[in-house]
Amino acid sequence: MTYARNSMPPTTAFTAVAARRNFGGKQQAESVDSSSTSPNPSATGSTNPPDKGKRDWPPQVRSYVQRSFADGNILPDVDRQEMEIKLKKIISQSVEEGTLTTVDWDNLPLPQVMIQDERSRTHNSHFPPLPSKQNGHSILTNEIKSNKRKSAEIESSDSTGGQSLPWRQFDDRESFESRLSYPDKRPRNGAGPDSAFSKSNQAPEARKKRFQGALAGTSSAASMRPWRSSTTHEVEPTEPKGPISGLCQDLEKKYFRLTSAPNPDTVRPLHVLEKTLDHLKKKWRREKKYPYICDQFKSLRQDLTVQRIKTSFTVDAYEIHARIALEEGDLSEYNQCQTQLRALYAQNLGGHPFEFLAYRILYFLHTSNRTDMNDVLADLTPTEKRHPAVKHALDARSALALGNYHRFFQLYLDTPNMGAYLMDMFVGRERLSALSAVCRGYKPDVRLRFVTEELGFDSDEDSARFICEHGAPHLLEERDGGVHLLTGKAPGFFDSALKAVSARPGLKVPT
């Protein structure tokens, strides 16, 4: 049986499938069905929609874009991306409104200039406007600038034709609170644009209230306007600068701590102060009333300070007060005088610097202040070391550092000037230390006379009283026609007493 080869249509080895355009199976099946059932597009005569051509922009718009990106018009504070966004917005708005050919593109401000104008208006909406020159440009040609302050609603409606500007579409206070992690939900007392700055205004208001009435003779209106311009004709009263000249003629005046500017009517001039010092010295020798004399000296020192008098008379006044304070054991007033004397001595105004340098060294021995003592020793000059008073103080320091109580009490009995008043404040502590050393080195007892001579007592009665006052009467024993100290029965007794005293360096031990 034979078949004709051309009697059947040719068959293909594959089935035509349309190109896949998405990832869905349904669309693929529909594509297959449509490919098998839809006629050939060429047969039906249908064609694809033509592509949209490029828009033909007016030459004025092209020139405006070129001027925007010109090197001479680039502003450093406006970046390129922000300028491109603004440029697209301007052109798109003109296309939507149909004013692409009617806008005067040659005189329209460049987008970077518009961005600067928007920033300045946003800044001026928060802060009072400062006087500046206008640049003569506006955002749009039909926008009118006004120097008067308007409300946000009127200004936005007038300038944008009913559409609010982007930076005025929200409240400033709300925008600030929206940036906080925990915004304050409490109701505010104020309302309106000024309420956002209520907290910042509280600080200057509080400062104004503190200084109200501080200056005598000023009006309330003047005191309430400390920020007013200097061009006003009102004169602000100011406190006098520089030293004042006293007018008071009284020799005696009570001391009052100053709480305001000094009054010249209550301050004594220099020639009156010189008479006052002579009067106080005579009165001290005659009456010996330290509280009254101390008050008068403090008043005298205050008058010297407010008038800025720094002469040899000032040095004399401070030295006399310091000596009287030492005599009465008033270390507080002595320290105040000593501090001022150091500054006065540095100006070479005379006085007795070597004497008070020795007092400083002895004072540091009393307070056991090793830091300041080292500073003093480092600053000593060869001339100062050779002075008798300074040399005596240095020898006392060396004897204590070496534990040579025999040498120390010899120096104590031969103290120059008024250094004995300072040594009296800590000699009791050093006698306890010496007694502790005697009890360790002499056994089983020593004669009380030995203790009196070695520790610098005036008599055996004074040494026995000192031992009894520190709780050791049982260590004294009379025999062989004298009094003996039983050192063998006092192991560590005076050590414990010394520790109690050393714990309080400022404590005056009975001598």
C-alpha cells in the first residue's frame, strides 16, 4: 500500500507558545490559548499604539534651566539635589496650570534664589526680623511682599492663592514636640504664636525680678528694660568704678560686713585712720578688751580695703592686729592678717617679713601641715635662712623631725618675738611625745626633776600637774626625799594620749 507524500500537510516538531510576560500561571495559560485561537495580527490589520514623543519645551524654559545650572549662579549653601527638585516643581506647576508660555522666565528668580528666600522667611517666622536690604526678587511675579506682620492664615491665602505654603502647613510648636521622644502633654497657659517661647522668656524674666530695685534712684520702667538699645537718651546709673575717698571723721567705728557698694560718708580717709591706729594701740595697752579691739581693727582694715590703700601704714595695721590676735590665741584673725601680709610683703612695702615668716613656720608645726611646710622650705632664700627668727623656727622643725625633744624644749624656752604664743599651742602635744620616749628609755623610774628640766617646765609642780591632768597620778610616787615618775608602770599610757591629741591637730593641749 502506497501513500502520496504530498497528500498530508507538513507537521512541526514543536508548538508555538507566546512569550511569558509575568510569573502567574493563569496568565501563561491564557497566553497559550490566545496564541492558538487568536488570528494573526497581520491578518486583522491591528497595530500597536505609537510611542509618545519628547515634549518640545519653549526656548525660554530651556534658557531658564541652563541659567539655573550655570557655574556663576551656583550657591554654596544650596545643594544640587535640592535645586533640581525645586526646578522640577516650578516647571511641573507651570505645565499643570497652563502657564508655561505666559510666565516671564527671563525675570523669574532661579530655584536656588527661591530656596534661600524660603529659608529666610521660615527663620523670620520664628524670630523677630532684623533690618536688612531687600534683594528685589520674589518667588513668583504675582507675589507681593509686605513689611507688615500678618497672621499665618491671611499671609498664606494672599501669597499662594488659598493654598498654604509647605512650611506653614503645621504648627511650629507641634512640629517641635513631634521630634521629642516624650512630648509634653500638659495644657499650656498661653496661646498663639508667642506661647511657644514662654519657657525661653521665663529665664530673662526671673533675672529681671532679681535685679529690680538693686540700684537706688532708678525708675521702675528703667529697671524693667535692661535690654533696651543704647541709643536711648535714658542714662543707666552704674556703681562707681575704682577706689572711693572716705569722708568720715570718727576715730572709732563698729565693723559691719558690706552687702552693697560702700558709702563714702561712712568710710574714714587715710589721715583719720592713722589717728585711729594710735588710739587703738593706747586703748589696748590700757584696757586689754580684745573683742572690742578686734572689732575696731576689722573696721579699720575694711576702710583700707575699700579705698585700696596699700602703703607701709597698711602693713603696720595688719601686723599689729596679727600680734594682738596671737597674744589672745585667735588663730582665725591671725590667719586673715597673715594672708594679707604675704601679698603686701611681695610689693616691698616695708614691715617685718622675716618675723612673720618665722610665725608661718611655727604655725605649720602646730597644724602638722607638711604640704605647706615643704612649700615654705622650698621658697626660702639664703638671706631668710640666716635671720635669727627664721633660723630658730627652722631649728625647731628639725628637732621635731629628728625626735630630739631635748633640743626642741631648749628652743622653746628661748623663742624670739612672739613665737612662744604659737609654740604654746602645740608644746603640750610634744611633751606627751617626749614622756612616751622617756617611759620607753628609762626603767623603772626617773626623778620628777629630770622630767621638769627636759620638758621645759617652770617647776616640779607644773610637771606633776601636767601628768595628773592627763590621767596618770598613779605614776607619781614620793620616796627618798623626792617625787619619782614610775616609767615601768606606764607602758603605752602616754602613747594612747598622744594618739587622741594627734587625731585633732588644732586641739590645744594643757601645758
